Amino acid sequence: MEHVHLAAEEDDLYSGYNDYNPTFDSEELDNDAGFQQAVRTSHGRRPPMTAKFPGTAIGGRALGTSFGVESRFGSESRLLKSRMPMASSMGRPMTGAVQDGAARPMTAVRAAGYSSAMTRGSTFDPLGQSKGPAPPLEGKSEDTPDEKVKILEKKVNDLIEESCLAHGHGDLQLSLDRAKEAGRKERALVRQREQSGNADHINLDLTYSVLFNLATQYANNDMYAEALNTYQVIVKNKMFSNAGRLKVNMANIHFKQKNYPKAIKLYRMALDQISNSHKEMRIKIMQNIGVVFIRMGQYSDAITSFEHIMSESPNIKTGFNLILCYYAIGDRERMKKAFQKLICVPLGIDEEDKYIPPNDDTHANLVIEAIKNDKLHQMERERKALAEKFIMTSAKLIAPAIEATFAAGFDWCVDMVKSSQYVELANDLEINKAITYLRQRDFKQVGAVETLKTFEKKDSRVKSAAATNLSFLYFLEKDYDQADRYADLAMTADRYNPAALINKGNTVFVKKDYEKAAEFYKEALRNDSSCTEALYNLGLTYKRLGRLEESLDCFLKLHAILRNSAQVMWQLANLFEMLEDPHQAIEWLMQLITVTPTDPQVLAKLGELYDSEGDKSQAFQYYQESFRYFPSNIDVIEWLGAYYIDTQFCEKAIQYFERATLIQPTQVKWQLMVASCYRRSGNYQKALETYKDIHRKFPENIECLRFLVRLCTDMGMKEVQDYATKLKKVEKMKEIREQRVKSAREGSARGTRREGSASSEVDIKADSGHSSHGTSAKGERLSAKMRALPGSNEPYEASSQRDIDASYVDPLGAPMERPKTAAKKRNEDDDFADEELGDDLLPE
């Protein structure tokens, strides 16, 4: 290599390329055609093993390049006059060299990074870095059929997903719209495939998904006909595997439409197409068949389905339905057997002891703390609560039917439950036995009291519940001492029992110790802020104490909890009336009649408030409505009759006073009003007959005799003298009676002054011998103005206003259940502290 020298770069680096080394000059070689052919090919130009590629990672090879080579060979020291390339035995000639202005062909083996079109004078750049950055990749053309198909498939899948998400968010209409749009896109996709000649490659899974989602959304939007048609398209297509299962969905739609025979047919068809390996699905379908038979009243067929399920895979719901079927056909023995099977159904949940943390293991405590309220434990509690509900309901249902008396039936159920995994339900069943007595209004039944008394020695929870019910029971019997005793017992067993505190407050309330009652109600609210009974009774207590603003706050809070409670609305209206805000009272009563539009007492109260405001037309409308729903309210009848007299329609007033006569036949004033209406309307003959009839029933009535004298005089009848004589006699007897009463009062007054005792005065308004009085000593007195009838010394043509006392009573009851609605009978005593919806107006 020491003989190799780099030559200076000249214009023609490869001149003399075809010359050969004289060392190898021989005639034989010149005449050897094979050798000459080898020289002219790549085989003859292979480089020696000792050649080097300058500037590359291959260090052991030399190759002729664009730099040019000057060589010396052997021991000769002569310098070649002409620059020539290396012979084939010395090394391979330059790749890509230019020969006669044309690029020489590339070798058969092409190395990475090299180009076969290297131009003359270019530098060595195998990686092509001198050309700059690579051009951007060509984008995929969307005009090709395959790309169009892929885009459409993606759009269809996105629409199906949007439809499902919209349904999950509750937007049923949007989910249906997206499902329909997905159907249109899918049909366009099928047409696109057919046009491109790929009809055999249709995506059946996508078509199935589109149709199934569309049918589901139709069903969710109650478009049952469209849903059934879509399901039918899927079921009839033999290319869809397992499409027969969708007949269950079709049967469900027919069940909603109450087309029970068709539903059963489809359920059975689906059952035939499902193999025995899918046991759970077959059980669910058979359960649906049994439910449909119950709806059709075919209990025997339903029993067949349920019995098969209980023998194959028993569950709580099926056991309960089986008991219902046996109860419907009245089979006592099979009811008992079904109940025994029900309480033996395994729930498949862990025992509660698992969630009790050990004291010595910190790691276990942390694990239990993490899992004791997780989703799995919540599901277990829900499953157990559902099982207990079904067992309790079944026991209460069959107890009266399986034995001669419901008490014996309850005892049998209790014995069965005690020997099962639901031992703790036995006490609840016994308490339900006592409550059943109470619901039958058999308060004096020894069994109820004795059953509840047996729990006095039980654990605190059961003892508190039994004592609470006993307190309630004695409260209804007005045995307040026993009610108070058992309320204390319930509070001792469980101080945080709000029902016990309310019962205790009620016993104090009836003793008129309102401040102490309020404290018990407050404590009940502290223990259970959602206890509506305590809040209601607290409002009544504040009302009795005269703390109207605090009472109003209680009932407003209660209204926020019980938006449609008629009693709460009534109390609010009554409080605003007491606070002299009639407009607010009217507004609350208007809300009340939207809840109870047929309550005559509420309508009468509205009429009274409008009358006090001077709006006679509105008052007449509501009084008329009240009379239509309850035509026996004397106050409403009196107001309507007086209204027609004021408006000079005496003939219309007659029917109301005649009804009042039927309701109170011993009250002469209603008959007098009937006769007066006849007289004012000009029917004197009818008026005279009515007065004569009144005189026969009430011969000492002065008013009747006066009008008989007047009418007989005006009509020139002979009986006038007889009636005049009777009138004088009756008036004289009245004077003597009044003198005696006056003397007795004066004597009583003198005796009272001598004794020197002080007493409170009570104003009693007397009018023609009639007095106004309250219905109850407990009632609070209110004064309300109403139009009354004319007195005995007033002409019937005149109308006057008089004050009539009104009283209301707050009957009290023990709080055991939710507040009563206005539709319930309001004089029942088995509810919490309550007030009647209306004041008892006494017109007498």
C-alpha cells in the first residue's frame, strides 16, 4: 500500500478506464473470450480482501472512488505516465462511474443507502442527507370504496353508542333519534358495499346491533308496534345466530300490552330455542310464564311453573309467588309447605359476624372497615331485607287462612320462623299479631295486650317497640295513666325511640302541660329530624300556647317535607286566619282544594272567608259547592237560604230551609223560615197552611200565633179570634216565666255576693230563648260573624247580622303511622295529634 498515491483531481478522472496493466499483457488473455467477458462484468471487478472503503465502517477494503489512484507495482520503480484505474485483480472499479457520459449499471447486489444513478461529480452521501427532509407521506384517499365503507361503519358505531348514552341519561327521544339515524347509515353502508361488489362481506354483527338497539329504543318510548316489527325482522333473518332469544323481549312487550296469551306463546317459543346448558335463563323465562298465568287467573298453571322452579333453582320471589297462588286457590296444607320452602331458601350471603372487627388485629380492622359498607355488603343487606319482607308478608297473608283463627295461624308461622335462619323475625311476627288486633279496631282484645306484654322481658329493641304499641293502645282507650306508664317503659328501653317520645308528649299534652309536651316533641326531633309526627304535634302545641309565629314555622317546615298533606295546609290556613291575614289563608285553602277538591269543610271555610271579605259571589260559589258534596251542613244551608232571601229569590230559599227542617225537625225556626218564604213570595194560602201545621206541632210558639193572627185578619178569616185569644194566653204565660227566672237570678246573685267568691264571667248570647254554646270544654273560643235568622220580635223581611260563637277542638292521638290525609275520617283517634278540618259553628 505504500506504492499507492492519491493523484490530483483532474477533469476526466476515469480516462483510460478500459486500458489494462501491461503486467498482465499476454496474447492468450487477449484472445480468451471468457476472460475478456469476465473483465467486462462485475465478476471481474471484485475488489481484493485488503481494499478499504474510505469513510465507511468497513475498514479492510479499498475501492476505487472519485479520488483517483496512482499505483506502483512489484519492485519496479518506474512511474506510470498515464493515470489508469486498478486492474480487476487489484480491486473493483468505482461504482457508478461514468463511461462515455453514461452511468454504468449497478451491481446485482444493491447495498442500502446507495444509488445506482449517481451523477458525475457528486459527493459520497449514502443516506441522502444532502437532499433535505423527506417529502410528506401521501394521505389515504377517501374516494376509494374500502375507505368509504370504513368511514360509514365508524359513523354507525358512534351513533349506536350515542343512542345508548342518551338512554342512560334518561333522554328517550334523543336515544330513539340516534337509533333511527344509525339505521339509515347502516342501510347506506349496505348499498355502498353492493355498489363496490363486496356484497358478500356485509357486517352482520353491525346490522344486528343497529336493529336490536332500534327495537329497544322503540320499546322504551312505548312505541310497541314499531318495536315488535323490528324484532320480527331480526328473528326471521336466519343469518343471525341465537336471534330466537329476542322472542323474550317480544313477549315482554305483549305482557305490557296485556296480551297475555300471545306473551305466553312467545315465552314458550323462546324456551324451546334455549338449550338446557343455559339453566338460569330458562328459569327466568319460566318465572315470567308463571307471572303471566297469575295475571290471567290461571293459578294451577302458574303453580306448575313455580313448583318446577322451586325444585330446580329455588329463590325468594318464586317462593312468594307460589304462596300467593296457593292462597288464591285456598289450599291450606300446600300454603304451609310453600311457607316452609320459602324460609329454607338460601340467600348466599355472609354472616354479619364477618364484619365485626377483632380488637387485636389492626390490619384486619382496616380491611373490615373498608368492606363493611361497600357495594357488596349493601347488596347483601338489600337481599336480606327483601327476603324478610317477603317472609313477613307471607306470614301475615296466610296466618288467618291456615288455621281456624288468625292468632293460631300466627303462632304456627312464629314456630316455623324460630326454627329457621330468620330467628330474629319471630319477635316481629308476634308484634304484628298484636298490631293486627289493633287494625281490626279490637282495642279491648285481651290477646293484643297480652301479646305485647310478653315482650317486657325481651331485649331492648323488641321491648321498646312493644311498649310503644301498648302506650298507643291505652291512649286510644283514654287510659292515660297506663299510656304514660308504657311510654316511660319504652323510653327507658330505648331513649332514642322517637315514637316513644311522641307518645309521652301526647300523654302530657292531654293533661294540658303544653310546655313539657313541647320538650318531648323537640327531643324526638333531635333523635330523628325527619319525624313528621313530632313536628306536627309541636306545631299544635305552640298553637295552644298562643305562640302562633313558632307554630307557623313548624307547619311551614312540615309542608316542605309533606308537599301534599291536606292537614298541614289546613293548619297553615287556620294560623294565617288567626294572625288576621285572610288573603294568605284563602291562598292556602286554594292550594288545599287542589289536593282534596271534594272536601265540603274546606269549601265552606273558603266561602266564610270570602263572605268576611265582602265578596258575596265567590262566597256563594264555594258554599254551593260545599252543599253539593255534603248537603247536611246546617251552617251552609242557613247561609244559602239567607243569601237567596237577601237577593229576593225566596222561592229558591225554600228548598234549603225544608232540608234544614228534615235535619233538625225539633227546631221550629226552620219551619217558620219556610212559611215566611211562602208569605214573602205571595203564596199566602201555602203560608197559612204551613203556619197552621207549625201551630199544631208547637202550640206555644208566639211567632207562629202572631203570623196566624196577621194572615187571618188580612184574609178575613173567622179563626182570627181564636188565634188572638191563644196569643194573649201564651204571652201571659211567657211573662210569668220570665219573672220567675229573673227572681231566681237575683237571688242567686245576692247569694254569690254574700259568699264573696270570685268567678270568671262567660258571655252567653241569648236570642229568642236560643243560646250559643261550644261542642267541647277543650275547645278554644273564636268569634266569627255570620248571617243569622231574624228573632221573634223582628219581621222576616228584615235581615240582620249577629255574632255567633264558634269553637274548634283538637282531638289528640298517638303517633304510630304517617299523617292522615283529608280523605280519611277525621274523627279517628288512632293517629297522631290532629285537628279537624273546620270549626264547629253553632247557629243556635
